[in-house]
Amino acid sequence: MLEVKNMTVFFENALALNNLSLEIKAGEFVGIFGSNSAGKTTLMNNISGLLLHRKFREKAKGGERITIDGKLYFDGEDISPTIPQDRVKRGIVLCRERHPVFRDNTVHENLLLGGYLRSKKEVNESLDFVYDLFPALTRLRDRKSGLMSGGEQEMLAIGTALMAKPKLLLMDEPLLGLSPLMMQEVVQAVKKLSKTGLTILLTEQYARPIMPLIDRGYVIENGTMIVSGTGDELMDNPEVKAAYFGM
Ligand SMILES: Nc1ncnc2c1ncn2[C@@H]1O[C@H](COP(=O)(O)OP(=O)(O)OP(=O)(O)O)[C@@H](O)[C@H]1O
Ligand SMILES: [Mg+2]
């Protein structure tokens, strides 16, 4: 479904992604694990097209600091030059890190915004799906999003991404800053989503609750791929054990 080929990204002279290649097949749940500044967000922003958008914006202002090299193929087609909105139309949807929501809008309004490219009927179907996945959001339907807890906002951020009906859902550190209880709730939702057959690429620094759920995973450090394998292979890998499970 998605192939990332020899992806290299520089912010000025700083290397953020170093010749990274990876692949996600339809229906797979793939994890990307790495510590702070490993390059997780840069990878996600690159796949969603946000990085390209930023590069164009900088160019329009007369300065260009971002260098992007390498190719992205989605369903066999080269989407490297495609703008973010067209990637969303193709089904690549990113749920950004640190649960971004429109704080002055209600839960329901945020969800509707997530479905803005789709028909009313499709939007209603997705609304049912999201409220079913996160029953807490049903109770909070008319609450201003900015007044909700971090965990509730993360549910909303994932729900909003789902409103665009992704074929490939990208989740950037969905567990970041959540309490153990909220973390469990989000993990259960991700597990449920994966079981529906949705293709998921998820990054995390906190690998422990995610590792057992994934089909395959990659570990990155300083923008470079260190290890890859199935969930079981990663959990058995001594380096991974030491870094992520303190064993
Ligand atoms: N807009 C930017 N301008 C300059 N450098 C950047 C920019 N965005 C990221 N970087 C640098 O690129 C590297 C990778 O950052 P990235 O945000 O992708 O890491 P991350 O794995 O998401 O980290 P975290 O776990 O903290 O979210 C870091 O060294 C970071 O400082
Ligand atoms: Mg990040």
C-alpha cells in the first residue's frame, strides 16, 4: 500500500531522516519506535505531505531550509509531489502528535470538520463509527474541546482523523502525555481499529503497550533505521529489550 524509499530530510544542515526505507501492506499494523528527536514526526509529516507543504511555504517567503529526498509510493503511484489535501483524498490521513483539536469548537463540530471533504451520508456513517469507538465522546458531544482532558482530546483527534475515512491511518505518538488509564483506552481503540482491517502506521516512544499489537515494526535512531521485524522479533531483540523494556 505504502512504500517509503530512501527518504532523506534535512532541516538546514541537520539530518532528520537518513535514507529511510519502509513498507506497509494493506491491512497491516506497523509501528515505528524511537526516542525524542529520532525523526518520528518528520517521517509522519513527510508521508502526509505536511513537510512538502512547509517547504513550499518557506520557498514562497523567500527562504528554503527543508530538503526532501527520496520517493513515496501509494498503491504503486508516486505521490512524492502530491499536496496534503490530495493525499487525504487518496486516503492517507494523519492524526498529529499532542492531540491537536480546534479548542473553541465542540467535539461534534471538530468531528464534522474532519469530514469536510465527504458527502453528508458518508459523514453520518463515520460519526456513528467514531461515537461507537469512543463512547466517552458521545457524552462530551457539545463540550468545547479546549476544556477537555488530554486523553479526551486524543480520542477526539483520532476520531477527527477517522472522519476523513482513511485507507492508511497515520498516528503520531497517540499515547504522549496520557495517564495510564487513558493510555489503556486509546490502546484498546487502536486495537479495535486494527481489527477492522484498517491499515495503520503508528509512531511511539512508549513502545510497551503497542509492541504486542503490531504486525511489524521499525526502530529508528537519529533518523536512521536500526532494527526491523515482526512484533515478536522486536520484543525478542536484545537491543530493543534494553532500550524499551529495561531488560
Ligand atoms: N521544523 C524544523 N526545523 C528544524 N529542525 C527540525 C524541525 N523539525 C524537526 N527538526 C529536527 O529534526 C529531528 C527529528 O525531529 P522529529 O520531530 O521528527 O523527532 P520525533 O521522533 O518526532 O521526536 P519527539 O519524540 O520529541 O516528538 C530533531 O533533531 C529535530 O530537532
Ligand atoms: Mg514527534
